[in-house]
Amino acid sequence: MIIPVFVTAIIYAKYDYALYLFVVAMLTDLLDGLFARLADQKTELGTFLDPLADKFLLVTSFILFSLYGWIPKWLAVTIISRDLIVVIGWVLLSLIFHRSKVEPVLLGKAAIASQLLLLAYILLSLTQPSIPPVPKVFVMLTAGLTALSGIQYIYKGLKQANAA
């Protein structure tokens, strides 16, 4: 579990370590998923746990970054709310209709990618003072993709519920 070490690095202002840990977490996640697909070793448990671990790192990061004032609090609320909506929707579909298949959507992947890039940019700017602050358009793009993907997941969930 890299999250406690990552949080500790942030708390003690060791932003270079936090950046390394963040990049390592993202690269190992990417490689793990790639190898699982290439070797056809995907399991239901892995399909559930892998995104869950990613979510823990993202949610933890957005909470910390908003508390430190590196991102607007409304952005953290938007991102965490979208994740809660997706998880609650998945649980409801699973409990009520016995359908637990939530497939990723392109907008969802784009939202996650923008969130990861935003967090990495912030960490990089903390370690390299010559890098300018996060452009507002980057924050707005991340918020927009997150909100749109949340709407798309709600639409897909309602569609599944109506089909049942």
C-alpha cells in the first residue's frame, strides 16, 4: 500500500518523494492492467480491486490537495461526488437487479486521465518552482470531463435498470 507513504510525503513536504510515489503507483497500475490483458489473466476480483485501489489514491490525493489549497475545493467535491454516484449506482444495480457489470466508458477514462495528469502536474510544480501554476483551463477541463462521465454513467445505469 503506497497511499500511507504518499500521504506522509505530502504532510512532511517531501513533494519530490510524493511525485515519485505517485508516478510509480500509476505506472505499476498501467503495467499490471496491460500484462493482465495480454496474458488474458483478468479476474472478477482484479477487475473490482484494481479500480478501487486507483480510487483510493485519487480520492486521498484530491482531499489532501484541496486541504492544502492546491486545487479548488469544489473540484475535489465534484470528483468525489462522481465516484460516489458511480459506486452507489453499481451497488444499487447489483442489489436490486443482480447486475453488477459496470463497464468503463471513454469519457470515464478521459476523466481519470485528466485527474491523474492534473495531480502529477501539481506535484511537479511543487518540486520545480519554474513550472507555472496549474492553468485554470486544465482545472475546468478536468471538472467538465468528470461531470460528463458521471452523467454518462448515470445514463448507462438507468438504461440497465430499465432493461431489467
